[in-house]
Amino acid sequence: MAVSKSTLSIVFIVLGGLSVLFGTVLVFVGPIIIDDQIVKNVEINPSNGLSYTMWKDIPVPFFMSVYFLHIVNPNEILNGEKPTVVQRGPYVYRENRWKDNITFHDNHTVSYKEYRQYFFEESMSVGDESDVVTIPNMLVLGASVMMENMPLPVRLLLSTAFKSFNEGPFLTKPVGELMWGYDSKLVDFLNKYFPGMLPTSGKFGLFAEFNNSNTGQFTVFTGQDDIRKVHMVDSWNGLKSVDYWMSEQCNQINGTAGQMWPPFMTKESTMPFYSPDACRSMELVYQRPGVSRGIPVFRFVAPKTLFANGTDYPPNEGFCPCRQSGLLNVSTCRHNSPVFISHPHFFEADPVLLDTVNGLSPNEEEHGLFIDIHPETGVPMNVSIRLQLNLLIKRVFGISETGKIAEVVMPMIWFEESGYIDGPVLNTFRTNLVVLPMVMEYMQYSFIGLGLAGILGAMMLYLSDKVKSRMVGQPCTDVDPSSSACEKTPLLQTPTS
């Protein structure tokens, strides 16, 4: 039995209307469903496998690349000439991080300690840990600046100790020893007569206190009561603020622990985090959108004001005593050692700093700090944190080891901590939090488009049927005689006689 066009048009209108209605409902309900899925996936909850595993064990490749700024003219520096350095490296270390002592609290916070271990990756390095480089001897030049204002007899005693233990102003040692420590009788002497001066009582090395250590006890919000607070630090080592700096604002512990951030970020958002290694909170700002391994991201970078001095940026006055912009004085949290943090090669620092050292060539691609983050979830896709360690060196009267050294902030090493989501974790993340929401978004517009197309087709079918019906029965003089709508009238027959 044939179905009339009118019946078909009614069926198409009903189906099209339902499709438009369903698509319209998805437009309003879809984002709510997607956001709810994101919230469930990013809160710190042991019952949530994906997010909790990423937070607890960080199952992604993470590396620390170390570059030494090898001194090529140590004798000339002692005579007051400008230092010249040559970059050596990178010496790459695979970094294992995991959280332990995880304790959940009733106020929707969780406490933990994060541990870290480093393993040398020769295949990724340019050189080996046996490579010999020359850098300033922090035990001599650092201690000399620290003792600058002590009575002359104390400075003379210190200089005598340097000679007794055969310690000079510069160290020429293998990379492995400079990194992870070497035995020093001078360390034992300083710990005995100047307790608290050094951070270690064992081997002395630039990263000796980092390996097989933790970053202190963090207490962060789980986000289970308010997703806007997830990963935000409630306290560090039981403290709401530190006492390293000169102002209340600079001492505040703000932001996250530096691994994940709250979801639903916009271009106006910032990325605050507290760094125990830098002894302060820092904040990154939006730079541009991008794509990382098929996932849309926002790139956040360090603002030029991050290491600006108090003159160029008054809110940073609390981090002083300051030198040129581009340097952070961390002596107050590094046993008063004259140590400064900066961007590598003094990137975005006062040009005066570049004029004091030969061999530096800063540029954003190699020395800029950035985090590519998926804004909807607050999960970093690609991270590159780059910082440089510098030592203030100068002539100190009474300590002959300092010679005629001109006062200069001397770069020693810079390092890059980098990581990116890849492998099964990336696939799961992309499927659950990128592909499925995208499919739902496309579905809602597809249903609306198909519904409108169905309604339009039904209307065209209905109108064509009406036109055809109206034309049936009209005389052939009013329409095209060849038309099927032309009514054929039989000829009158003439009676025969």
C-alpha cells in the first residue's frame, strides 16, 4: 500500500522536530554533562583512577637537563678581568617522583610528601658525568662574601683554613661529583666552627640535598567540596606563609604545588604555585593558544616582572635586598649564601648583567620558561621550567683566595625540568576528556542540522504534493497540454445517418 506524500511529510516533520528538540537540549545540557565529567576526573579522589594515578605517581616522562657554564679563564678572573664561560651539556637525568604519607582530612584537604630520585641518562646527554668542568668554589668564594663583615682575624682564620685544606677559588672536578657531592675536609671544618653555614654535614654538591629527598609536607585541597580550589595549597610544612622575605605579600604561600591547577581556565587566568626550591610563590601568565599532541592548550609563561627588582616593580621590594632586575636573592633561605636565581643566560634580565660575563646568549626558545596546559582540566601537557643558579663573587679583604676578583654575579649552572604526557596516559586522557566532549558537541549540532533538514524536506514534499493536486483537473487550455495534469476530454461523436 503506497504511502501518500502528505503522510511522509508529517512523519518527517515529527522526526525533524524531535531531532531539533534533542539537539537543542544537548546544547544546554551537554556542557553541564561535560563539566560534571571533568569535575569528577580532576578532583583528588582515590576512587577516580585516571586523575588520582596521575596526581599520585606522575606516570609521565620527566627529566632534568643540567648545563654547566664552564669557566675558561680562572686566572684572569683572579686578576680582575671579565669572566668567560662556555656552556657544557646537557647532562640529562630521568626524574622519578611519587607521593607518600598521603593522608586525607575531613576539611577536604590531603597531606603528602613528594619524593624524587634522579638517574643519569647517558643516551640523552651531551657528555658524561666524568666530564671535567670548572666553576666557582662556593665553599671559598661564597663563604668569603658571607664573612665580609666579620672581624679581620676571623677572615684571616678562614683564609688560613682554605690554604690548609688546599681549597682554591675555583673547582675543577667531574660533573658527577659537582652534582651529587664530594668529600671535603673543609666542609667538616666549617660545620665544626661555623655551624649552620652549610646545608649538609656530608658530601658537598650542588644537588646533593635533592636526590632521594622530599620537598616538604604539602597540604592541598582535594576539590571535592569546591573544584575551584583543587590542588591549591592550604599549608606547607604546617605553615600558611614563610618568613624568608621582607613583606607579608612576598611571604604568602599562594597557588598550587606546581603540578596541576583548577579546571576551566581562561585567557585571563594566571597560574600561581609555591616552589620550595625557590622559597617563594610564583605566578605565570597567559601567552598564546596552541596544540600539544593533538590536545588544545594554553601556553603560560613567566612575566617579565617575576624576577624584577623593587625599583622596576614595587611589589617585589619585599624580595630585596635586590641587585639588577632579573635576579632573585635567595640567600635568606640558603643559609645566607650569596646565591641568586635567574632565567638561564640572564634572559629578560637587566642588560648590565650580560656585560659582566662573556659567553652568554639569551633567547626565549632555549631559555624561556613555559607550561602548556589543557585549560578545561588544568592538567599540564608540556612543561619546561628553566632556572639558573648564580653566585655573587668579589674580592674580600683579608681572604687572599679572592685575589682581585671584580664584583660580579657569576652564572654556574642552569637546569631545565621538563615533562610531557604521552603513551597510554595521553590516550586515556584524550579519549575521556577531549574526544568524548568533542563528540558530544558535534552531536548536538548534527541533531539540529538533521532535524532542520528533515523539516525543510517535509515542507518541500508537502508543497509539491499540494501543487500537483491543484493542477489536476484543469483544462488543457490553461496548462501545458503535455502535462500529466491536463484532463483529456473525449471528442463528441457525430451520429451516422
